[in-house]
Amino acid sequence: MTQPSPNAPQPQPGGGRERRTFRRARLDLPITISLDDGDHEAKIRDVSRGGVCFFLDRPVPEMTALRVEFELPTEHGRRKITGDGAVVRCEKISRTLEHYEIAVFVQNMAAPDRETIEQYVASIRD
């Protein structure tokens, strides 16, 4: 019997399947989002080798290109992670507050940065 790949979609409560390709880890760190109108500070919700999800006080339309930059803790200190991506989801998280949960698929990121994220995610126990 073969073992599923650690990156394979995982079963979800209720019988659905997870659509994400890569495992994610919750993270509560600042992130800088660079858009056409400048830089914006946000708070990371979770991170994976393929993208990042964060909270921001303004909406960003789907397919908006942006740059992300944050520092990830490693066993040797903090490592600056940068990448370029596109918004794949933007949802308002409260009817009363102007705060949004935004998911970004990161297409352009240096291989060492992706490896650092993958090592961080693997080090986190669910």
C-alpha cells in the first residue's frame, strides 16, 4: 500500500477534500504588501510554499499583482522572505469592521525562500 504524498490534498471534516497543494502553518507576524499605491502593513494568518494569507484593513481585488515581504523565524535567526504574486481570494471578515482576509498565490520567489518556508511549515506540529 502506498503512502500519500505530504503535499497531497487532505480529507476535510464533512468528507470534502482540501484543494491546497501545499501544507500551511499558522503564523502571526507582520507582512509588508507592495501595491501600485505603495506599501501596506498587514498581519499574516498562514503561510505555505505556494502562498500566504493575511489580514488587511482594505480590500484588494482578485488577480491584483503584488509583492510580499516578511521575516520568518528559522533555527539561525530570522530570514527575509520576498515574492511576487496575485490575489486569489479577498473576503471581508466582519460586517462591522473594514478588515479583509486575503490569499495570495506567489508565482515568483527565490528557491531558498520557498525552502525556508517549507522547512518552517514542516517544523510546526498540527
